[in-house]
Amino acid sequence: NFTVPKVIFPIFPEKFKKSVELLDAAIGKQAIKAFTGFITNDPKVMKKTKKLAIGDHYYSIRLGIHYRLIINYTPASQPIPEYVIHRKDLETTVKKLK
């Protein structure tokens, strides 16, 4: 388990905004709530968070049964939400991030 050690104000980059705009509004709202929960160490969100096997700085948060929020985070930097993807696209996205 891990925690985000300081107060962080959310930043939403363009690629994240574009990936959310393509989805149903309910999934987009879940993604924003999940990211906020990640940076505030919400136990419900942290329980749904997994470190991806592509290095020490990518995390996946489950959004329902079909979608995942990918976050780029190291303790020395600002957490950045990268994408909201369908779970079937997780392997392809992981390969792109390597």
C-alpha cells in the first residue's frame, strides 16, 4: 500500500480531457472523483488502485467493471491522470507507456 504524502491540487492534461470527452458523462465523473480520491488517499479509491507492471510510476484505478483510469505518479512529482480506457485496451495502453 502507498499514500500520496502531501496536499496536491488536481491538474488535468489535455490528453486526459480528450479521453474523458469521448466517454459517457457518468464515466467521466467517476474518473474525476477517482483521481481526486487518489490524491487525497481516499481508502475506497486506494482499494481499487493497482500499480501497473511497467515501472514504479503508473497506476490503474478501476472505474466500474469496464473502465480504468491510468495515473502517472512518483512521490517526487505531481500525479497526472493520463487516460481513461476500456479494460480491453489496458494491455495495448501499457505497451504504449513502456
